[in-house]
Amino acid sequence: MKQIGKIIATEKVPTTVDDFFFWTDKELIIKPFDVVKVNHIKNSITFGVVQEISHLTDNSSFLAGFISSDFGDVNYQQYTQRIGMNYVHAKVVGNSQNIYTPVLDGSYVSLADEDDIKEALGLKDIKNPLTCGFIEMYEQPNSVTIPVHFNSHFLIGPEGAHLNISGISGLASKTSYAMFLLKAIQDKYLESKSDESVAYVLFNVKGRDLLAIDEPNIELTDEDFGIYKMLGLTTSPFQNAKYFYPYSKDIFSSTYGRDVKSQMELGKACLYKYIFEDDKESIDLLFSNVDDPNQTMESIVNYIATGQGGFNGITNWSELLKEVYEHTKAGSSGKDKEITVLSWRKFYRLFRKTIEKTTIFSNSLSSKAKDCEVRLKDSILNIQKNDLYVVDVAKLDEETQGFVFGDVIRSIYELKLGQANDRSESEIPSKIIIFIDELNKYASKEVPKSSPILRQLLDITERGRSLGIILFAAEQFKSDIHDRVKGNCSTHAYGRTNAIEISKPDYQYVPPVYKSMLTRLKQGEYILQNPIFRSLLNIKFPKPIYKQFKNG
Amino acid sequence: MRKIREILEDASNGICYDSYKYCADDEIKVPTLKYEENQNFTILKDRYGETDTSLKQTKDLTKKAKQLSKTEPLFKFFLDGSRRTYKVDDIEINKRIFPIMAGQIGVACCERKSPSKFCCCELENNLVISLPTEANPEVKNTELFFNNIKDKINLIERVKKAGVKFSNVLSYSSKLNQDSADLKYEHLGIAAIQDEMVDCEKKIVSNLTNKNLLNEDNYLLKDGSLQYKPMKTGDYKELSKIKNNFRCVIGVSKLFNPEFSKDKSGKSNAAALAKLKLYHRTPAYMFQHDMEKWSYLGDYKYSVWYVRIRDSKYTESPFAGIVKIEKILITDNENEYGLESDLIDVITANIINERNPVCYGNDKRWANHLYPVYLTEKFLKSKYLSDIHFLNLF
């Protein structure tokens, strides 16, 4: 391949086991993340990834530059340009013969071909390949496009699990990237004959984002389809999708979805409800974001769930509300001194707000097939292999969103633990992938430690890998997320973010140039970190394959 | 393993002292400046160096320079020679002690292919040793004798291992010139090395001419004076050839002794020069080498003039910012009437346009430096072996 420069090792800046520097022509276009190779001793080749590129002239100071322009004449043109060159800081990612002594001064540096790049970045001979995008390197005519694969065992278990995607809203296209990965996983497992099977539970938290994922994106061009084909993926949208909308009489008041009726007719949509009898134990989830240092809320929930006081025999939500109200009256706490009236009042206030506002708390399920009413928990407990459930919570208020999310992951946890029903283990999908956007609502550093949802999430990230519960989560600011939640993710995808975010300690290990790249990544570009890659990768992915709604 | 000094001892019947080795450039006051300015050349009184004899005062070339800045530059090649000398030992020959001098000679010519492309066109990089003529025990076959030493030295393991080669063993005359009392043997040794460097320069100019690279549109700009000291060995034919090679060559000196600048009546011109305005040039004067001493050289005249390329308000001395330009007069016409004033204007305007970029901060002589020359000098110096490396060959 084309030689582009030579190694420079100086007294002050030597080459090391980890780094080297080389000069190039100042007009050569090369960019961070490009791979270069260096001829090293014993005919071996050392690979490096470009980190920083600097341009240098013999200008000793800014003042010399000013003087050289004829003491500040901007129109001045000179016969000779100042001598200048570029020097590149590269990070060693490997050597063809595992020789890690520093590369030698004057060694040739050249661009790498496809094979070299794969070897350098650890993309060669990946087991259980799962497409995660592609990398583009160098400029024409030397440009190279290479599909990048994860080892699926490091994304969805058993070796490593969970994915965290971060990036600012809109520009980072977090949902699109998560959906791209899910598409790749679905493509792989729909055809797979192995024992492993996957089911998906997605939460639609914004507009109609995920409410038509089984419909094609008509805006895609042949070029976009070409990318899908190049990556070895099919060009059809998602299969086996089933939508769960929050119940309300007038369906449009509880969802942004417009095609609910037709989806229901096609048998791929249901309305979910919470029935007091079966769901009273979950009401703790309604208070997950309420600061509860003395655990009074928890005590009250416990009190209700165990049917103490007047709560025995209650059969619906309104009776419950009434009974709670009874406890808020002065002097009513005579029997249960542990819980003060003030606590009951707080509980009542919060509980009433949610119950009266949302429509998903209901007294009964319709038994008519055309009404398509379900209990979400029942559906989850019966999820089949390759099923793709989309739970719409976009139009619910924040507490109810948390309640639904908490309830779903609790159900999945119970299902995988085999506590919920009599399904045999072979029947249950071996992996269930949960995708939730806005993770910061449930697992931010500010969420009270007692939050049941946070506890559930910690359980999933810490023990889900072995159970086969995989969390794909996205948030705007990674630094906000609970350390144990993000720390347990094996794969991290960094989309475009802002300068304040990259100044946080989470990004300390990211080299400065990559940091500033993070602030100007294009849509459809991510920086990926995965245990099998030898360095961070700057990958791209195609536009979503499913229907997009421009106005939410 | 044999050492260089053992070879020298053997060949010259002398004794080496293994004395302290050092780089002579800093230790001994090198007669460089003197060399350029020693008055081998005298101004021709009442002769103009240019055709326009009406020019009495200075001439403003701002407009001309501006006009020419939009065209291709005149100077395409840049030549610089330099040498680094070392005193490597003392040798006792016939009860007298002489220094053994050695040096690295570099002459580079760089080509400006475009404003952004500057590359080396010719490079001479030689290692030499300078010995007294006494080193040769015989009277005859001096050249053969020194050549022999060179070959033997190049066969030494240490020299071979370093991957270098000595190109010449020079001899310096041990006759001390009575006129210059401060002259020492060291200086004579260095002078021999300097002469070798000048020869290299001439060789490169001759190469460029042979390749037809120099013409009216592609001039060579040489760093320093063109006032070569006539070689004692030079014959007239050789010199006239050299002279012809210098048809499209300009010498630009950044360091000159203002006391030596004379007007055409032979009086010191220093004060007038200090007052030279920005982008103004002086009238050209005609110089000639000392006819009495070097009559065998024939007609060998120069036009010399000065130009200020930087405003004196920005420079540290009134002479910083002024460069001295020289051109050898070639044709009979030129010898008689001096250079065409138009040519002088074009050359000067081009020099003015070469004033930027500057090496401010990197070189104290920035105000007098021309950037392409500075680059050539840098390139040349980068090609030298380090002092320690070189001294350890001995």
C-alpha cells in the first residue's frame, strides 16, 4: 500500500510500546481512527490507529507569522510558503508477530489494506458475527469500507451483555442505532437453527418512533439498501412485531399512535390495563422517583398489599383510593402507629394524582376479542421466541411510565427465573432483550436508592447476563447514569454529545481528539467500545429500515 | 583497530599528541567575515555599476516589487555552502607542531518548484582532513601522497562502520603570512577547508549550468558574496568558464561590514546606507579585484548594490534589514558600462519580494535573511554528522 511517511523518534518524544509519531505530507488527508502500518523488526508489521494530527512549521511564534505577512498585511502574498509538515500521533494496536518493542526511527509508515485493517482492529475471524455497522477509512482513491461485526456472545451474552448508547437528542440517533442492532440480531436469530433464541421488548417513549417498525421506510434509496446488503442484512423491516398501547376509552388520548385500530384488526396490537386484583403488589413502582428516606411509602405499599387495616377485601382501584383517604384523616392512625397520618397524606396525594390521571388502571378486562385488552404482565409471561413487543408509554405521565417499565422488567425477571408460570425452560426464549430510551429517568444518579425500578435495573445489569435478560439502554448523558448500571454494560456506543458532557470523568480515558470528535459526529456515526475490539471504533450505520415519522 | 592518527603518524613521520578534540567554529575566531570582505577587491572609482548613470540618490522599488509580486519569481534555485571545522589533534613534524584540522563541508542547492514545494536539487556533503604540507616527507607527488592517506583512512574499520567516507585530505601551507599577525596554523587549516567548500559551490553552479537549469527566468540566489578569492591554482581558462557559469547567479550577503561599502568615489558610504529607506536601493557600484596582485585573472568585475528589505523601525540596528547584492559582470558591455539598470531593478524587486516569510525567533539575523536561503541553510545543517559522532572517528 501507499507509503505516507516515516517514523520520527526524538529525545523528547520517543516512540513507546503504546505510541508512535510519524511525519506525512501536509496535504495528505488522513483522519483520526484511520489505521496505519509500520514496518518493524523481524519483518513484522506494527499497526497503529491515528489519534492526533498536527501541522507544524518553523514559525517560532505567532509574531513571526504576523511579521511574515508583511507586518500584518492580510493581502500579502509570498513567493515561498513557510516550510511545514504534518505529524501524526498514532496508538499501537498490535503487531503481526506480537513484537511490542517501540517502532524505530525512520521506519516506513503506510496505509493499510482491508485485511490489515481487520487484523489491526481485531475484526478478523470473529466468532458468532453480528453486524454492528461499517467503517470507512482513508480518502479516495485509497478509501476502504469494511463491515464490522461484534461477537454476539459479547453483546447479548453469555460472555458479556448489555449495551449503553449515549448522545444528544436528535443528532445522535440513539434509537436508530439500537434498532439497527436489533435488526441485525433479529436477522441472525430468525434464521438461526441453534438452541439460542431471542425475544424483544421495546419501549416507545417518544411520539410514534417505534409504532410502525414492521412497516418499510419508503424514503430509503437503492444506496441505503445497498449498505444493508453489504452488511449481510435483509432489507425487510422488523418481523413479528406486536404493539401494546395503554388502554383508554378514546385511544388517542393515551397514545400518539394513529393506526391503533387497523393494527388491532390485523391482530398485532393490544391495549393494556392494570387490574387491581392482580397488580396491587406493583404499586410500589409508582413511587420509584419519590424520595423516601424513612421508607414510609414502602411500608404503606406493603401494608396495602398484605391487606392490613381496612385494605383486606378491596377489589378495585377506587375503593383503594377511598380506603387510603380514610387513613389520611386525623386520628385514624390509632391502630398503626408506625405510619403517620402525614405519610398517608403524602401517599394519597401522589397516588390519587396517578390514578385519576391515567386510564390504564381499570377494574376489569374486556373479554371480547375485538377489544384486544390484555394485562401486560400476562403477555410478557407468554412471550414466544422471536416475538417483538413494543410497549407504548410515550403519552403517559412520568410516574406511570416508570410504573409500566418497572412492571415489565419485573415480569421478565420473574419469567426468566421460572417463578411466574409453568412454562418449561426450552419454551421460554433464551434471551430477552429490553430496549429503553431515556434510561436516566430510571437509573440516573439522582434516583433515590430505594427506587424499586433502579433495584430491578441493577439486578438486570448485574445478573441479567446469566439469566438471559439483556438491557439495551439509551440516554442523553452517560455521566448521569448510575455507575453500576453503566459499568456492567459490555458495549458502549458514543454518539454525538456536547462539550460539557465530555469534560466529565466518564470520558477521562478517551483521547482528547476523539473527545472533540464526539462533539461533531454526524448522524449515523458512532464511536464503539466492545471488549473484542482493540481500540475504539468509529463506525457508521445505514438509515432505519422501518417507517419513520418526521413529526413524531 | 588502527586509528586515523596512526595512519597520519606513519605517513608523515610525525608524532600525534592525542590532544583535546573540539569543534573549531566556536573556539577559534574564524575568518569568515573577513574572508568575504577582505579587500582583495577594490572599487573602481568613477565607474558606475549600472547603465543608468543619472541615478545619484537611492531608488524606490516599492511599485516595481508590487507589480512583480504577481508574476513568477525570478529566483528558482538557492545555494548555500557551509562548513564545520574541528581541531582533532596536534602533530609534531620536524620539531614543529601543527594542528590537524578536519571538517564537514556541505553545499546544497534547493529548488523552489512552487510556493509550497521546496526540495533539494544538488547536495555535496564531504568530510575532509586538513594537514600541513610538511606532512608529506617528500617534495614531489603531494597530491598522490594525500590521496593515499585518504584511501588508507577510508579503509579503517571505525570509519567504515560509521558508514562515512572522507572525500579529500587537504594540505595547508605552513608559511605564516607576516601581514596578518593573528593568523595561526588553525586558521590556515580552516582556510583550506573553506577553499574546498568554495570549490564545491562552484562545482554545483557548474552542474546547474550544464543541465541548462539556469536562465533569464530562473536565477540562482547564492547565500553570501560572489567575491571568490582567486585560487592560487586557478588558471585563466578555468576562471572564464566559472565566470560564464555565473551569468544567472546573484550573491546576496546578509552580513557585510558597512565600513567597506563605498560610493563610487571610494568614500565610506556607511551613513548613507544607514539612512536607506524601505524598499530603496542604492546605485550599483563597480568592483574589481586587486589588479596588481591577481592580474592573471583578467577582467573580473562586479556590480554591487544594497537594498533595504525591512523597515528600520522594526530592526535592531540601522543595517539590519539591508542586504548586499552582487552580480558578476560577464559581457564586455557590462564590463564597460555596468549592468542594465532595468535588470538591477528586477533583481532587486525580486529580492524585496523574497522578504517573507521571516525566520524571526529562529535566527537573530532574521531581518537580513531570505527565507529560501534560510531553508537551504537548515537543510544543509540537518545533513551534518553530530559533532560528537564526527570527533569520535578520530
